[in-house]
Amino acid sequence: MRLLVLGAGEVGQAFAKAVRLFHGFSDVTIADLSQEAAARAASLCGAQGMKVDIEDAAALEAILRRHDIVVSTIGPASRFAVPLLRRVIAAGCHFVDVTDDPLPTLDMLALDAAAGAAGVTAIIGCGASPGISNLLAVHATSQLERTDRLLTFWGSHGEEKESLGNGVTAALRHWVEQISMPIPVWRDGGIVSARPLDRVEVDYPGIGRVSTRLVGHPEAVTLPRKYPSLQECLNVMNFSGYVHAALDRAARDVRTNGLTIDQAAARLAASLDERRGRFRPGDAMSYVYHGVSDALRGKKWLPPLGAVAEGWRGRKRMVVGAALNGTIPGGTGFLTALPAVIAADMIVTRMIKRSGVATPEQLIDPEAFFFALWPFLVDGQGASLSTDAAAIAVTTAPLSPPGRQSRITAARA
């Protein structure tokens, strides 16, 4: 099939590197508003590069009709996701994207009937988080007979110098957006509006109770579509006290100090650069204070990406943790792009046949997905996993005290 990749930024370039390893596409075109960026990404996989303005409806339609499947790495989702999906459906192309904004995600899911009628398969939110995290959540719930509470999470695992990006990236701008305004989560059988950055306690088997912060992401509102009996579904993040303090400041800059998202993101980027050792005098004390505080409290770290399910196995209340059994080299761009490549390959090879708009947990077989992901995983020394090592590390434990839930500020949406 003929593949069109929209966007040649960090994720688009990573996609070009990954797609070379899959053989279900007869030819690949990479398009971007910048001809130079498109050509640079295309050179990574022997593809054709071209310039396109996706807001030029006529030009985009002409390009779409020359392809069978479209992968979008373009943002922000709040501006582009829904209009682009409408045009893709009209052109009759299959579709994969990496949208990580909950509100556009819900709007895209509302196009399910239109996509189904057109025979289009659209898998949205298929990156690292959402994407891998959703399928780890499915694996965690499969270990229980009934799941009441489900959390997805991501963070630094204590290695923030390597895990945080440089400068004001699109991802960092999105991060600021999702911590500075009310966010949708699932509680008591419905979507409610919650306050980001509230503390959430996570009981992870083998690690113990970990303090995390609430952040807006699609998993919290899409996973309950598969598990409607959930009483609570959240997405949380796990970073050092210094980073959480920097996020608190960024949120206040937007909510009370009148800064724009871009201005607050620039200040946050400077704070995160200081985390790498380039301190301004005013922040050095904060860095030292939070570092000492984390050490004295014995701060615990969750895996970098995973899910926790709480529920019942027989008459026992249990908690299950699921995380990747290793890491995927190549940075956050490759970690985001690789799941989209796998999903696109599953569509073109007919492993996924159902049409409509869906998130990964609704259409993708987790076993097949992690089988495809397994060759990319490496252990702590950077070596490939042994042939008898699973792609997912699963831990379970009795849950005590029973039914403990986060105390987050929420209102019915």
C-alpha cells in the first residue's frame, strides 16, 4: 500500500527511520510544510519528500487520493486533528496518528460512524502514551477478573537528564497546556473535570506506594470505553520534586500570572535546562532543596511507562503492574513513532480489519503488538533481550488497604 506520512519533525523523522524495518508499504511519501524538512526525513528511508500545507483543502485532498494510508505526526491536535481526520475519511484513506490531547481524541472518536461507512480504519493516539500505555493497561487488566481502578503513567525513572527534551518543543508546550487548565478524567462511572497536578498515590507491586501527579491525557477517558465498569481511570506522571515544582510554577504562570502557554513553556524549558546543571541563582536553592527532600523521603520511582490495575481475582483484591521489560533506544521521538509504524503495518497486512475510529485498546491485539515491539527492546546494559524474556514485566500483589482511591478535585464535566 502507498503510505503518506504527514509531518517531518522529531516524530516524523523517527517514523522514517522505523518504517525502513517494515515491508508492508509499496512506497512512502513524507510531506511537511517545509520542503527541506520533508526531504531530510525522506532521505532516512528512501522515500519521496514533498511540501504540503494541510490547511489547503484542495491540495491536501489531491495528495490524499494518491495514497492508501496516512500517518499523522502533526500538532497541535487541538487545531489539526479533527479537520484532518474528516478529510482523510472523505478521501477513503486508512489513518494512524499520535494525538495525545484528550478533548480532540473524544471529538475524533465521534467520527466513528462516518469512518465505518467509508470503510476507513482510523487508529488514533497510537504513540508511546497514549499507545503503548493503553496496551499495557489491557495486559494488566487481563490478570484480574474485575478491574475497578486503572492508571496509566509515565515519567523519568530518576533519569531526567536523559528523559526530558531540550528547549520549547511541541511536546513541552502540550505538557504546559495539560497542567494549566481543568482536564477530563473518569470517576464514578463518568467523565469529570479534574484539577491537574493533584497528588495521586500509586501502589505498584514490588515498589510500594509512589507519589505521582495528575496530568491530562487521553487514556483516562478512552480506556473506560473498553472497561465501562471502572470506578476511576487516571493518567499520572512521576518526576523529581524539582520538576514537579517547576510544573507548578508553569501552571501558575498561565492560570494567575497572565502568561501565554508559549511564554510559560519557555520558562519551564529554562527550568529543565537548569536541571542539567545550568542554574540561575534563584533556582539553585530550589534544586538543592527538592533533591535533599526527595532523598530524605526515600522517593520511589515507577517504571518510565506503564499501567496499574486494581481489582478482584476471586475474593482477593489485587493490584497488577505492567511495564515494558526494558527500554527502546532512540529517544522519545522513536518511542512515539514505533507504535504508529506497527499499527499502520497491522492495517495494511489486514491484521486489523474492522473499520471505524478507535484507540489502540479497541482494535489492536496486545499480544501481536508486543511481539512486534519485542525486537526493539534492550536491557539495562543496552543488550537485546534474551529469547526467553517477555516484552512486558508484570508484577502482582494483594491490595491493602482495600479500595484506596486518589483524592483529586473533580467536578462532573
